Amino acid sequence: MIVVTGATGNIGRPLTQALAETGQQVTAVSRHTAEVPNGVRHVVADLAEPAGLKPALAGAEALFLLLSGDFDLHAAGADPADLIAEAAASGVRRVVMLSTLGVVTRPFGRTRIAMRALEDTLRESGLEWSVLRPGGFASNALWWAESVRAQQVVAAPFGDVGVPIIDPADIAAVAAACLLDDQHIGGVYELTGPELITPRGQTEAIATALGSPVRFHELTRDEARTAMTRNMRAELADDTLDILGSPTPAELRVSPDVQRILGRAPRPFADWATRNEAAFR
């Protein structure tokens, strides 16, 4: 049996579906009750309380470990390393962990230090492991969905700065391969899309998917920060804006790892926009 945490999110949902379609026994874990594919067991659990994972982990051989993007588990007083210890104690033998490219490109932020420490804990656990380090997600464009629906406009900073954002479905496909194939044990994979794409370019792709015009409006950094801090900590907003506005050479690099693992190129943003165009109508 394979346990998928974050099973109702942009990565966990397609991963759960893909594993179920291969005939695997899957337990989907999320904080709230949710619909899951037929044949998949669902368990409600909060990763801030590792002991609460016991019912989900019973009888499991593998675990996909996805933590919240801002690593609020530390703020809640929990130690994420306890999740790995709980998995090992329950008989899990393989863990595939979602980390972030930032642990190597911007390693000194509080969030990245904590994530790198968790990677080290996994390496030293005695379990089989793989670590996935994606860059920015194509699904972050859903931040613009409301303004596209209401005003046919995308408002974002740094309109002509591109980064190789990745389709979450490709992350899910890589995760499935690592969970199922022994050749990926001990692998650390940097996951990006196939090309650099700017916010202006993303706007054009969304417009093409909708078949109707969408205007791009460039925000100043301060305007973007004000909007972002309505939904995230100021520290995380500043960190995100640093990456979007001044990506490092490592953050601009298109990684070959998706191609190596899946035998195909990663999907471009336009593909994601076409599959998700209903969110912008």
C-alpha cells in the first residue's frame, strides 16, 4: 500500500489517481474530508500531529511526503522529522519527499534551512528514499483566475522575467515513478518545465486557451507584495518576489530530470492552461 499526503492538492490528486490506475492500493491523506478515486481509502489527518498518521500508515510500504509550502509545522510546535520516524515505526520502507529547488538555489532562508534538515533526516533514516526539488508551479497562475474571470486581466510583477515553471501533473508523474521503481532509490531530482516563460507569456497562453483576449497589467513590487501578504506571511511574499524578480542562474536552468525519468519532455505552460481553462472562465 502507498500513502499519499496532501492527496487533494495540485500534486497529490493526480498522483493518487495515477497510482490507483496502476492497480496500487492507495491511502489518500488530507486535512479535510474529500472525494477520492474509486478504490482509494481516505484518511483525515493533520501532519502537525504525526501520531495521527498511524491509521493511514498501518500496512503501508511507501509514503509520499508533502508538507505545506510555508513549513508552518514548525510554528505549530511540531517537528516534521517525527513524520519520518512515525513512518519507519509503522513499517514503511520507502519515502518520496517533496522538497524545493530553493534548498540549493537560496539555502539560507528559514524555510529552506528547515526543508534541507528534513532531507538530511530522511537520508539518515535507513529507509529507501527519493527527494524531488521542483521550481515554481504552473498552478500558481490560479492566483489570477478571479481577475481573469471578472476583468479579463492578469496583474503581476516582473512581466518580462521568465522562469521554467513546472506542471504539477509532471511532479506527480515523477513521484509515481519514484514510488514504484527501485532505480530511483537515492535519487535527488530537480524538476522544471521545458522552457522559460514570463508572466506576460503566461497571460498569452491563458488567452489562447480561453479563445478570448486577456490583458496583462504589470504591478510594482510593492503592489504585488501588498496583494500577496493578504494570503501569506510577509517573509514568504518577499522571498517569492526575490525569485520572480531576480532569478539566479540555477533558477533559470531547465533541468533534464523529468525527461530522464519519464522518457518525455515536461509539459509546457500552454498545456497546463488548456487543461485548466475552466478555472479562468
